[in-house]
Amino acid sequence: MTGTPTAAIFRLDRFRIPESARAEFLHRVRETHRLLRRQPGFVRDLLLESPLPGDYFTLVTMVEWQSAGALESARAVVTARHERDNFNPRTLMARLGIEASLGSFTELDN
């Protein structure tokens, strides 16, 4: 990834979710975002949705961080919370039939 260590970084995650999993998954996502908002270097976040054919929808989450270091620190806090709560996001997504595409991005110069 290009960019400097102090450049803003965006965590962008996309999920394909069955409607039957909506309430449980959104509860977990919102819980995680409440924790992220309290972390140093947090700038802003968005939760976006779009319906899909059948009984599915797409959820896109975006979190902007002041730097890659802030993102890594927040990731460590979230991981520690999940371990404390005996929660595994991958297990949850597998059980609920959720597909995910996860990544971090930097802004291109215009």
C-alpha cells in the first residue's frame, strides 16, 4: 500500500448478508463501531446498505483513521475485546452465511 505512515487510512469492508442474519450481524457491527469511535485517531465512520435480489442485502462499513498506526492500535483493542468476550467474527459469519471482502485503502492524489 502506498502513502505515508501518517496519511489518513480508510478501512472499507463489504458484506453480503442474508436477511435472516440481519439483526444479529448489525448488532455486532454497531457494537464494534461504538468501540472504534472511542479510539485515538478515529475520524469518522459510515454504515451503508443496499438491497440485493432475493433475501440478501449488502452492508458496507467505512472507518477513516488519522493514520495506519491509529488503525493498528484500534484493531488491537477490538481483537482484545473479542478475545475477552470469547467472540470470533469469522465463526459468526460462517454460521450466518455472510460473505465478506475486507480491506484498507489510502486516498489517491487528485
